[in-house]
Amino acid sequence: MKAPDPRLLLAKAHAAMAEDARHGVNQLSQSAQRAPTRAACDEGWQRVAGIARVAVESARLASEQASQLEGDANGSASARAARVVARRAEVAARAAETLLTERNHAYTFHTDNGFSFGEGWYLAAAGVLAGVAIQIERERAGTESAERFLRDAGLSRLLEPYRPRPRAMKQVTELVAAAFRRDSRAAQHELRKAFLGEEPTPGAVRDWIERRLAETRGIDTTRKKLLLWIRDGVHHPRRNTDVAELAELVERTRQAGLVPVLIGDALGGVPLPQGSIDFILFWKEPIFRQTDLRRVQLQFFEELRQHHGLIGQIGVTTAGMDGPALMGLPTLYLTHEPNVRMSQWVGAVPGYEEVVRDEAYLERVSARLCEWAKTSPR
């Protein structure tokens, strides 16, 4: 039996290498796109580009062997077989190159209610401060309001059509932190201008706040106030608010001479701690559920800060806190262990502090609240 022509064997080997490289490009590109930092993402894609070059070079070598066979033995079984595998290699190389050129640089503004509301703040902030490309999740409950918020913030130029394989959202907090580290005052100014706009707070928001405060009994609502955030979610339930801890925080807030304002999710039938203002589930009120809901919610916090003595906020790591924090509201977030993603803002975003629950954390909280109580609302 005649041995196969070595050039056919080489063509097959190069074709197999091209196809393996195409599979490698596909797998590695997925992990690169999900990388938690920009640097890791870009490094991953550099490796993808290297593997794609292997696919292209292998396809070239397979075609070269096929051409040699066709030149020496055109029409032979070996020449025909070599050309078949060379074409397979070319298909694999083109697929690898296409995946590389179609890399999606955009970040996704998730508009499904199951995703973190806070990611919208991070992404829009990264758009304002770092000019990142943004794509909006289509045909979801929050699609219209997300697009309105981004356009109102002056980010229309950054919006791109929705495509698969966007960058990982975990990267945007580091982009925001980097901008604040370069110039925190300028970064905050840019965000406030983009997110709050230049128009005064809507009268309906002012009226809602004044009405709710007027309905509060037994509390001097003219005094300085502190937001105490409540979280009760399905995602990462370990991060949910502990009722006993909340009661302790309410008491320490009052001891610091501040009025506690409960805000965020419902307590699930548990009675509210005494001496607190109830703004729980404020965001479900019709005024905060229109297409301009993101801007209006930030204007709500700004109105409290400017005209009703709000001087800070405290709570578990929850999305609601992050928008006001970026606007400059002093923030303490409580966590069982350092939060790699959000701790990037500590020391960068002014007034943003992480409080890890160790044996002395409540004393540290009390000390900070006493310091805040001496400041004037801005």
C-alpha cells in the first residue's frame, strides 16, 4: 500500500492546528470579555489575537502544501484531499479573525428589574468620566427610562446597538474610581451636572417630601437627618439588612443627635424602630416611576440634602446608596468582608467609606456619626 504524500499529511496537520486555534479563540474570548478589570480584559484579547494569528498562519501553510501537490500532481486524490483540508483551514482562520474584529467594547445597561439598579449609576458615571461605549438591553421594563437617563446625561454619542459579548460590568467601578483619583472635585462636578441637570427640583418632588415630613408625628423633622438603608433582596441574601442591627443603628443615630430616616426596601412586617422617619419604598411612588425616574430619584436626595438637613447615609452595600454617594452624600456601607469591587471607591470618591463588621465596627460608626452631626448640610 502506497504511503500518503507527506505534503498531504502536512496540510492536514496545519488545518487541524487552524481549527484548534479557532476553538481556542472562541473559548478565550469569552473569558477575556468577562474579565473583572479593563487590564485583564485587554490582556486576554491580546492573547486571543495571538491565537488568531496562529489560525491564519496555519491556514496559509495548509494552502501552501495543497498548492505544491496541485502543481506536481494536479487532479490526484492527494491533491484533492489537501485542497479540501486547506479550505477548512481557511474557514477556521476567517472565523477566528471575524471574532477578533467583532469584539464588543460596549458595557450593557441592564434594564431587567432583576438586575442591580446601582449598575446603572456605575455605567452612566463611567460614560461621563471615561467615555465608555454603552449598549442598552432592549425591550425590557426599564429600557425606556435607561435610554432617557443616558440621553439626558449627554451620553447619546456613546450609545451603540445591542450586541452579544459586552464587557464585564465589574470593570466600570474601577473606571469611576480612577477618574475621581485624578481629580475628585472635577469628577463630581461633571457627574452632578450630567445626572442632576441644571433645572430646579420638580415641584412634585418637593411637595412629596414636605407632605411626608408633615405626616410624621413625634419627631422634630427640622433637625439634621441620616438615611438608614434597608436591603431585602433575593440576590446575595446574606447582605440583607439585619433587623437587630438596624435597631442598633437607629439608636446610635439618635444618640449622635441626628434623625434617622428609614429608606429602601420594606422590613417584611417588622415594626419600624421608634423615632424614625419612614421613607421606605419611596421609589414605588408614581412620581418616582416615570421615564425620568433615575434623574428624579437623585433630585429627591438632593432636595433632602439642600433643604431638609440630610447629612449622610449608612447601610449594607445596596444599589440605592451609590447614586447619592456619587453626587457627594457622605456614605458608610457595611459589609462582612472587604468588597473588592466597591472598595475601589474608598479614598477616591469623597466621603465614601467601607465599614467591615468586626468587634468594634459599631463604635467606629458612632464616632463617624458624631463627626457628621457637627457638619452643616451642603
